[in-house]
Amino acid sequence: MRVEIKARDNFELLRKIDETLDEDVVEVYINRRPTKEIVVHILERAPNVRKISCPPSLYPKVSKKIVDALSKVGVELVPEGYPRGRPRKYGKKTLDEIEGLLRQGKGPKEISKRLRIPLRTVYYLIEKSRAWESK
């Protein structure tokens, strides 16, 4: 079982570790830098844990001693990032549709009406797809 624990400070994180972890947990994600105290707490509450992950920005700040000690007991410490920023509204499928309609000779206005996408966005996506083709 995987558990995500998010807290504003280490004190709150330690409290949540006590409340949520048990023997069934094999993966733990924490949003704070894993210190010796935090790692010991995790291992005491979840002895079967095999993977601890933290944000990629905090991973370089983790002590090498902690990483080495965890690897000796068979626990992997890895950076794990969540996608940041606003999700894309138009994906690869929409770009492929636009390219297909362009190949059929349809103009941006007709594509905009057919796909119900703003005309300015159609122009932007056409430009974006051409930039990807040139790379």
C-alpha cells in the first residue's frame, strides 16, 4: 500500500506518520525533507516500507548518511515530482485533428468552428505544431 503524507512542518509530519502508517505500507511519500528523525519514525511505524519518496527540490538536501543507511536496510529513497503548473487544455489528439484538417485543405476559421476552439488558439496550436516539426 502507498501512503502520501503532506504537512506544513516536521512536527505535523511526525504526528501524521504516527496516525497513518502501519505494517501494510510499502511506499511512503512525504512533502518534507527526510531527516534522521523522520526516517526513523517511518521505519518504526511501517517496518515493511521499501520506498520513501520526497519532492525533487528537497532530495539533494538529504544527508548522504541517511541515503546510505536506508539502502543498507533495503529502503530506496527517491525524488518524486508532481506535475507543476496548469494542465493542458488541448492535447496531442487535438493537435493531430488540426493537422489532419490542414492537410485536407481546411482553413483556420473552418477548423475553429468545427472543433469549437477559439480562432486565436487554432493559430497558436498550428504554430506550435510547426515548431515541434522543425526540431
